[in-house]
Amino acid sequence: MLRVVSLTLVTLISAVAAAAAEPQAGDDLAICRDRQAELQARAQACDNLLNADRLAGKDKAIALSVRGNTLINKRDYARAIETLSMAVDLDPDNVIVLNLRGLAYERSGKDDLAMADYNLALQKRPTYGVPYNNRGVIQLRRGALQSALDDFNLSIKYTPKFLLGWTNRARVRTLMKDFDGAIADFAEAEKIDPAAPQIAGNRCITWGMMGKYDQAFADCNGLIEKQPKNVYAINNRADVSMMKGDLDAALKDYNTAIQINPNNVRAHSGRGQIYERRKDLAQARADYRAAAYSLTKFDELDVARARAVAQERLAALTPQAPAGATGRRVALVIGNGAYKNVHALPNPPRDSKLIANALRDVGFQTVISVSDLTRDKFFEALQTFAAEAEKADWAVVYYAGHGFEIGGVNYLVPVDAKLAADRDAEAQAVALEQVIAAVGAARKVRLVMLDACRDNPFAPTMQRTLSLKLVDKGFSNIEPGAGFMVVYAAKHGETAMDGDGGTDSPFATALAREIKEPRVEIRKLFDIVRDDVWSATRHEQQPFTYGSPPGREDFYFAAGK
């Protein structure tokens, strides 16, 4: 075999390769600049140029804006803001970039910063319709209906072919009881895209508020026939049944929505209202709790309204005077190891038994210990435990098993989960908010401990969608509400160790040992557990605590004498 190539031939090959590469770079630049290009192709072209460091100035700002838009679609808002801020620095007059950064701020729950970017974009280009729409959405979510209407009017004036401008104006007109105007707006939206699902889905509510139930059900039913698992449409149909006074039909639809997506806020809030009307206050409180707690800073409009109703009604139905025995402490301990569709975990059932025994040893009156829960059994266990928590001062959940973040939401994984695609998590897994809800009824200590920050076993085969961000390791950072304490076995974004062979996990080992120590206040106890795990794992795993119990009282697992 000839192993030596002449310098002339090498030079010739290099020149040919360079000549072949140049058109590709030019093609990438043309595609990256082209706002009409197919989204994925444009994103890839822009990434190619950014990764090769071939851009500067306004072209680089365009490429960064495309990357920022992709990050928004993946719900990776922190990186989107960072990327789009770089683009703003390069081209401060690029109103598209300002609008996109406003959207990223809005989805991060930073409405004031979002409004500032929308306002700046409109100051630079007063005829840009999209920021008017986005600003109107914030106003609508805040309940400023006239301000929202004014913005949607301007969005339509300057961008008449923008579908969302018409459907959003129809929604605000519905809330203002301008029903004829709303129906007219939906008709204009149909001229732009007659198949857009948000038209029939939202018009269903408008017809319902008008008392025209046949038209309402025709819209919702038509959409559900095309998309049988469209939870948004099912909830809307349930809402219309509520308007009509048909509680049985509404309950059937809310139950269907919850069966499809057990974490759904709107369905739990709506079902809670039915149970409250029927005087089943315990079940109403359970549903309101399932809808009331949020670990994210942003809710879509319908979710935000449903959550607000749940929070208000839960506060109204929660007994003010302590009930039951003073000092009652209850716990739910879960160990999921026998996974059916990914590799099993030998340690979680053993870890959970260790923790359950330790809690009994320190005097917990009720310890529910369960292993290898399917999705339905998982939610059933949480519901049963929530009823116990209502009668207790302390409510504690310990979970060992698979768990990770997808799309900004932390999930615990039942043993029957398949998760072929990232978006399957909301239907097949248990959102951390639902575990928070289970401990939420306790009067003093509401504690969740997650020995679950392990590698995502579904990641190698899981389909990645454009609309969701998938995190392969651990949970995301959270901000639980006042009076809640959430302890991760490993810091957010990191993985926890399962233990070696027949040994328990480092976190479970340290926890079971330390909670038996008398007169160690709960906040300090988890600092000690953190230090123990950090040392035992040779600085490879560091537990992390979010939130805290009420500040005016000390709490001890083992009170001592």
C-alpha cells in the first residue's frame, strides 16, 4: 500500500476540500439569514456557523437569535436569555431579538423584564405586531382586560395574518362578554388557518358562556374526535358542562383528563369544584391541593386561573383550628426498583425499608412503606397519604428510585413507565408538585426527601421533541413555598449513588443514622447528612436542601429527654 503522499498532492487535496467547503459555508449563511427557511434547517445552519466561529456583527446576532429561539422551544430559558442577550449586545436595534428575549423572560416568570423588552422593541419599531400580542398575553394573565384588548388590537392592526392575535383577542373579548366580537375574531382566524386547534378549542368556551351549548359541544367534540387525548379540549368540554349544570358529564371529562394526565392542574381544580358543590370536602381539598402547588415560575393563562381558584378554595376549606392529636407524625416511604422497561435498581426497596424502620424507631405514628409502584398505584398511595397528612403535624415522604427533570418539571418515575418520548413524562410519571401536595395538608413540618437523582435510563432511546428540554442527570433547582422542605440526595443536575452491591445508598445510610440522634434540629440534621454523604462519597455526591419548615419553632426527629 502506498503510504507517502507528495506535498503537491496534499496541497491539491486541501485546495479542493477548501473549495468544496466554501459553498457549504455560503449555503449555511444564506439559510441562517432566511426567515422563511424550515426551522430545523435554519437552526442547524446557524449552529454550524456559530460553532465554526465564522460570524460577526449583525449576522452573528441573527444566528444567536435562531439559537435562542430553539432554546425557548426546549424550555431552556436561562440559556436562551444568555444567548439572546449576546445577540442584543451585537445588534441593539434588532427587534426580533428583543421580542424573543422578552418571551424567554416571560416564560421564566420575569414579567417585568419581559415587558421592558417588549416595550423597547415597540419603541424601536412601533409597527411590529408580535410584541403587542406578547405584551397583551401578560396583561391578560394579570387580569388587565382592557390593556390586553388594546394590545391585541394593535397586534392585529400591524400583523393581520398573525393567527394568535385573532384568537387571543377572541379570548379577551369572551372574558369581557363581547361574545359577538369574539365569534367574529374566531371567524377571521379560520381564514388564516381553518385547521388550527386553538380556534375550536377556545370557541367552545365562548359558545358555552353564551349559553349556546350545542355549538359549544360541537366545537369541543369535533376537536376531541380528531385528537382523543387532547386534555385541553377535554377540560374545556368539562367546563362547558359545568356552565350547563351537568356535573356528571363534567366529572366524567375531568376524570378522563386526569386518567390521561394525572398531573393536570385544570382537571384537578375543576373536579375539586364539583366535589365541593357535592359537599365531599375531603376529596375537594385533595383535588385543590393537587392543583394548588407549583414549583415553576410560569403558568399558561388557563393553568394560572385554575391554580388561583384551587389556592383560594383550598384556603377557604382548610380548618383553621388544629384537628386530631397534637404532635402526630406520618410518613410515606417509597422504594421503586423493579422497573419493567429499563434496568432495575436493587437498592431503592432496601433503602426505603431502612428509612421506614428508622422513622418508626423515632416515634412516627403512621409509616406507610410501599415498593415498586406503577403509575396508578403511585397516585393512589399519594392520595391515601394526603388523607393521613390532614390529621398530622408532620408529613414526610421519602422516595428512592428513578427521577429526573424534563421540560423544567421534576418527575418521579413509576416502575411501568415507558417514556418513548420526553413529552410522555406528564402522562406516565409523577410530578414533584403532586408529592408536595400530598404533604401539604400537615400543619407544621412538610418534608419531601428524594433519593432519586440518578442517571435517566430512558435517555438513550427517548425521542427528543422540539418543545421539551430533557435533562439526563438529576433534578432541577426548585423554590418550594413557605413551610415546605425538599431534600435532594444530590445537588440539582447531579447524580446520586445507589450503594455498592448489598450496601444501602450513602444518603439513606446517613439519614437513617442521623435522624435517631436526639435533639438535633431538623435544619442542622440535613446539614450533617450532607457532610456525611460528601465525606462518604469522597466529594462525589452532595445533598442539597430547598425551603425550610416554619421558622419560629424547632423540630426534632428524636426529641430526647
